[in-house]
Amino acid sequence: ELFEARFWSAVVRDGKLWCTHHQGSPAIQRWYEIDLAGWPASGQNPTLVQFGDVEGEPGESTYFGSIWADEDGRMSITCAKSSDSTPISMVRTYREPSDPQGFTVPLETVITNTSPDSSGRWGDYSATGDDPVVRGRFWGHHEYRTGGTWRTRIASVDVCRGATTTCTSSPNSVGAGAFLGSTGSTSVQNDDLILFAQGTAPGVFGLFVYGDGEVNVPAGDGTRCVGGNIWRLAILQSDVFGNTALALDIANPPNPAAQITAGSTWLFQYVYRDVVPGGTGFNYSDALRVCFSD
């Protein structure tokens, strides 16, 4: 098996070494997150936190990648991809800190060569970095070829993936439990995100909460998913169908520390009154993890 032993690209961020190289045949881009544990000054050995492979379709190689991580633990890789039958493409992938270990999103193609390359070398000008102003945005650089001419393409990607469901809902007095959803965008500038809860009992009071951490703690008749610093929003009453909605007012947070900014990720959940024989009198919906863009 072929193996490229050198790290092609590496960066240290907040005591973690993020690095990447390609290995194997066909070549596969592999990345690592290593906790340096203060090494070498600490005298402790670094430990591997996680690693993963950046793979294309069967038979495709991925190689000559560059890696970067930002202050929030997001990571992005820019690399090349090709096969015996397809010209080289500039591709990218990324992950959020809340993703499962080793996970990166499927490869996105930035640009594809218009002709094959047989020069015997490629990838000298690959680089990835985070935007100095917009949190969650990365800039990738790599090579491509048009009509025999070498060129460099620079392209940005916003790592935030909007609103995704997480945690679990628990059965309540009327059915399977309450579930969260959203409409509008996750843009801070647009400030048009609407949260809604479905499946509570009709005419019961509840409220949306949000926080900067994620937990899984039994509470009431359900599970509290929001952790860290937690803030409450307005008290609401469900309609005759058990539905509730709230337009999130980003411009006016309940506390200055609860200010939502571009690139930040928050967890939202709905807690509501409920009467179940032998229950505690309140329950929780599932949760939404929302990464806000600019």
C-alpha cells in the first residue's frame, strides 16, 4: 500500500493540531485532530482526538489537501479529486464541532479542469483559512487548468448548516410528544427566523428556551437538551391544535450575553405544561441546533 507519510498541511488552534495528508492507493485525503496537551512544555504526550477520510466516488482519488480550523472548532479542507476517466477537480469539505467524530460533509466541487493534466505534479498552491471578519466562513485555494494554462481558484464556503434537529421528544398526554421546526432563514441580518412547536396539548402554556451548550438530561416527563448558559423567551399558549410559534427577535436578546451573532451556534427547545397521570406536570420537545450566518 502506498503511503504519504508527511503532513501536507497543518495548523495549531487553541492547543489542538489539525493536520492532513493523502495515503493509500487510490489516494485518499485523511485528516486528524490531535490534542497537544501543552506539549512539549507540559511533558505530556499528545493524544489523537479524531480522524477521518475525505472520499469521492468509487475509484476516485483525493489528494494534496490543505486544512484549517477556526476559534469555534469548525474545520475545512480544500483538496483535489480525480480518477482515470475524469480530469482533476478542486473540491472542499468541512465539519462543525457538533458533528460526530470523523464526520465531514460530502465533497463539494468548486471547479473542474477542462482538460487532463499529465505534468506529474499537482497541488503546490493549496491553502485554506478562516475569514478574519465573518465567523464560520472559510476561504479555500487550489489549482486548476484551462487550455494548458495553470490557474489558481479562490472560493469561500460558510460552514454553518442552518437549523438541524437534535435530541429526542418524549410522549405526552396527547401523543408522541412535541416537535420543533422553523421557517425563515438563519441569517442574522435578515432576522426572520420563526420557531414553532407542534404536538403539545391544546391551550397549555410553555416557552422557548435557548442556550450555548448541548446536554441530555432527564427532566420533568422528558429530556432537557439545552445546556450551558440558558435564556428564556416569551411565555406562550398553544392553540386548539397544540401548536405554538414565536418570531425570534435577534436584535433584542433577553440578555446581552444571549446576543446571537453570525457564526454562532445555539440550541433551542420548547418546555410546556402537560398533565400525565403520575407525571411531573411539564415536558420538553426535541431540539433545534441552529448555526447562524451573516
